[in-house]
Amino acid sequence: MAVQRYDIRDLDGAFLERHWRPINSPIRDEDGRLAFLLHQVEDVTDQVTS
């Protein structure tokens, strides 16, 4: 999936620019059938803004 911008708030309530890479990974059972879809995100702000 493409990198997505999704800003977050800091402790003072101000928005901080953040960029995230969504990662979806299939988890299969013993027979090779899809059992779960693992969804996670990686903060790639440093890579995008440098």
C-alpha cells in the first residue's frame, strides 16, 4: 500500500506531521488457506521529510 500522511496531536494539542506505511501480511493455516490478515503501520516520516 502507498505511504499515507496522517498527522497526530502532541501533548499540547498541536498537530505533528506524520507519514505511515501500511503493511498487510497474510497469515495462513496448515493447509495454506488464509486464516488472518495482519495489519500494521510503520512510521516513515523521517524518510519522507528528509
